[in-house]
Amino acid sequence: MILSILTLLFYIACIILGVAYLTLFERKVLSMPQYRVGPNKVSIKGLLQPVLDGIKLLGKEGVTTRIKE
């Protein structure tokens, strides 16, 4: 039971990391025709950029509006 839960969590983590690095690859490919360097300002070749994007996303607050009646 515990092993199957850990396996499931491992697969989910691999999928999330795979999507994050595919996004990084997409950014780099789309920046080539525009002669841009791409997201490489954070670390060596931008390898930490997806991780920091995820942390930034988790840190954002939800904005709600008040409706006056």
C-alpha cells in the first residue's frame, strides 16, 4: 500500500518536472528566431528556471473582489 502510494507520487513528480522542462525547451526554441537568449539568467543554462517559476506560482495570492449590494 505505502509502496504503491510512493510509486504514484514518484510518477506524478516525474510528469510535473517533465512538463516544466518541456516549457523551458519551448521558450528556448521560440526565442531562437527572435535572436533572444532565452531564460538563462537564473542559473547555469536556465536549469533552475522551471523550479523557480513553480515557486513563484505557489507564492501568488488569489485576488478576489468585493461585490457591494
